Amino acid sequence: MELHGALVQVEGTGVLLVGPSGIGKSECALELVVRGHALVADDVVRVRRSGDALVGCAPELIRCFLEIRGLGLLYLPDLYGEAAVREEGPVDLMCRLEE
């Protein structure tokens, strides 16, 4: 299944940020990366079941990239190092951003 959102690994917990377009999902994900957490996927999150758990990843074409309105695409390993991204991660918590 593919979802529109951002998946970030925070202290080992997979946090899926969802909400309407333009609400600030990517900006929130970037702020978490700046604070030392890791991006798994931005914009398109592919979610699959692995046993009793949900696991998310980004499509290969956009892996490691984060899009910020007004700035464009950011390649996170160049800006924050390899630890700023994960190839896949758990989906433990979903946060819906609203106005």
C-alpha cells in the first residue's frame, strides 16, 4: 500500500506523518532530522506487513530526498550525513497533522 505522508524514525519508533497537502509534513520531518532523527520516506510511503508489524520505505527514485516548498529537493545524506536516512523502518505511530 502507498500512503501520502512522511515516515521518520524517532528514537527507534517509526512515526508516520499524514495530513492534507501543504500542512507541513515535510517541514516537520526535516526538523526531526535536524534534531538527530532519521527520514525513511517523504511524500510517498510504501507500507507492507511483516509478521505482526508494519514496515515502511520510500520508492527507490525518491529515497533519501525530502521536498520543501520554496527550497526544492534536499538530498539528506549530503546535508546531514548517512545517519539522517534509513532504507526502511517500522510504522509504530501515525500522527495526523491538521490546521
